[in-house]
Amino acid sequence: MQSFDVVVIGAGAAGMMCAAEAGKRGRRVLILDHAAAPGEKIRISGGGRCNFTNLHAAPANFVSANPHFCISALRRYTQRDFIALVERHGIAFHEKTLGQLFCDGPSRQIIDLLLAEMAQVGVELCLPTKVEAVERNADGFALRLAGAAPDSGPVQCRSLVVATGGRSIPKMGATGFGYDLAARFGLAVTETRPALVPLTFDPATLERLKPLAGIAVDAVVGCGKARFAEAMLFTHRGLSGPSILQISSYWREGREIEVAMLPGTDVFALLRAAKAENGRRALHTVLGTVLPKRLAQAVAAAEGAEGNLADLSDKALRRVDAAVNGWRVLPAGSEGYRTAEVTLGGVDTAGLDSRTMEAKAVPGLYFIGEVVDVTGWLGGYNFQWAWSSGWCAGQAA
Ligand code: FDA
């Protein structure tokens, strides 16, 4: 039986960061993954340019049953620490918008960075390897592996780090492995659901809104107290775009979302002024100067206001204002894990030490990255959580 100080299951963002850090401390580390290549989600992230962190990352950008849990890890390993690492590896990057940092070149550079960090300290990477069984014993944990396992035999380790990510994109090998393992060791797992995901409409709403597919607006989208000012896109299934992906982490079935399609513009005042200036213009013509034309026509038609401005009362103009900047719509669901960027919920943070990510009731067992009930907003926050939580576990495992 081969013996390691640390075995990390999952060679994704969090797992590789943890393995490299534990290796730097002189630990003998094995990292394995059932996929044939490491960091597949990093590779496809950020449209192939990896939005690897966010300049403004702070605890407020994360959703969790315990919003305080992420504070310690985000403080101990910050976005500035990861940016310094990226710079040390000579990777060029730029800020796209809202503090989001992307590689100038392909995402592969971030995978290579992590592989180099691991290789430098002798971390053993074993792919593709399946974990068939995990047992706890007096010396830590015994793992039965299948595939390219070291010597194809069982493996013993003092510390076991679970970095198997969430359920999103099952086509890429996402599994519920981490949640099942947590449950087997008596840890609670909060409800999991797709997040950062497009929202869908019921057939009747879809029929009405389908002609708008392809139209994008800079919107403010809200649900409850959450609000996001980013682009919104009408699709042939429902709504997408950054503002919708963001709100999907807060939306629940049966709740409406509220959309302002011309935020910051007093549409009533604008229409009234236009009417005073030249009442012979059609509503959709005037709206079409500030909104995409197809959308302007749809709003006018939906409000039964297809005539000239002169024919529309103030009451009618106020209705149009509400339709543009107070549009309330009830999504039927989401596109699910097939397209979700992340999984909301996961291993309950109440059972984890926020400094080390170690399970309080199972010494030597660690959970890091997306498998934990900490979910970032869209914009590089999820990778920052992977780096921060992975780094913390790497100092302790
Ligand atoms: P990750 O999913 O990266 O790694 C888990 C690893 O565990 C995988 O390699 C998997 O194969 C392995 N595994 C799973 N089950 C296993 C098992 N049973 N046995 C062995 N191995 C197993 N975030 C961000 O901040 N910026 C961005 O630009 C993007 N872009 C983006 C695009 C797309 C299309 C998606 C789907 C997601 C993003 N994200 C993102 C989210 C980001 O990719 C995600 O939050 C992190 O990859 C999570 O890192 P982890 O290491 O926790 O899991």
C-alpha cells in the first residue's frame, strides 16, 4: 500500500491550489481525478480566457447559509495574492469590466500555472483515476482506486481533501461524489440547485416573448433584495445574460423577477416631452430611439398603445413606463445543471472549520471549492473561492 500525507480528490481549481500549497510544506501529496485532463472547467471558463478573479472580491459577493463563513479564507488568501502568482508566471491579463480579470491568452495558462506549482514541489498527479471506496482507519483514510492509480493498489493518507466541485455540467464529469462522501461521514449537506444559469418561461409566456429572442439590453434585474445592473438577453427559452445569471442565485420557483430595461431613464417624462414636442409620432418610434426597435414595438403592442403619442393619456404613458422599467415576469424554471456555471448549496459550513476547511467532527477530512456551500457571483468570484479555500486547506492538511 502506498502512503501519502495528503490525497486530494479532484484536480480542479481548488484541488490543484491545495495540492501545491501542501507540497510546499513538505507534505507528500497525491492528487487524482476521474477525468483524463486536469482543470477542465478552468479550460472552458470565461469564454476560454478564464476570469480568474475579481479585483473587488469580498464576502458580500458570496451566497451561503452562513455568509460569514467565507470571510477568513478570503482574508487569508486574497485576490491580490492570486494576481501576484499570475504575474510571477508571466501571464498577461486585463480587466474586462466590474473588476473581472481575464487572461489575455487562453485559459490553459492558468492550468499550466497550477501544474507547474504542483510539479515544483513534487505533487503526484494521477489521471484518470476513480475512487471506489474510502474508509477511515487509525492512520487516517484508506482509498481503493481504479484506473491509473499508483501501483494500482490501495492508498493510505493522513489527510483527505475533497475538491470534487459541484453538479453543474454533468457532461464534463461533474458528480455528486463530494456530497455523498460528506453525508457518509455524517456532515450535513444543504439543498443544492443550479445557479448562474439562464431562466426559462412557460409555453404561453414563451410564445409571447419568442419574437424578442436575440435582443440584449443593459438592465437592472431584481428579486427580493438582490439587484444586478448588467446586460440581459432574450433567448428562445427565456432570459439569459449576466444580470439574469446573477439573479438566478437568488430566485426561487414561484417568484417573479423585476426588470428595468432602461434603468436611470424616466420613461414617463421622456414620452411626455416627446408628445409635447410632436404628438404625431408613434409610441414605438419614440421608444425605439432608446430601446432596440423590436423591443419597442413589442412593448407598445403589449400595452395596446400602437397609435400616436397624441392619442395616449398620461395614464397610458405611465403604464408604458411601468412595462419598461418595472416589468415583472414569472420564470417557470432554469436551464438546470446542463448549462449552470455553478451549484448553489453544498457541504454545510456549520460542520467545517472556516480557517482550515477541515470537518470539525472528522479530523483529517477537508472540503474545498464549489462542493462547499459557498457560491460566488458571476465575475471571477467562484475561482477566488477555489483559490482561497484551497490555499487554506493546503496550509493545514
Ligand atoms: P472543479 O469543478 O473545477 O473541479 C472538480 C474536479 O473534480 C473536476 O476536475 C472533476 O473531474 C473532479 N471530480 C468530480 N467528481 C469526481 C470523482 N467522483 N472522482 C474523481 N474526481 C472527480 N468561475 C469563475 O470564477 N470565473 C469564470 O470565468 C468561470 N467560468 C465558468 C464557465 C463555465 C462554462 C462553468 C461551468 C463554470 C465557470 N466558472 C467560472 C465556475 C468555476 O469553473 C467553478 O466554480 C470552479 O471550477 C470550482 O472549482 P473546484 O475546484 O471546486 O471544482
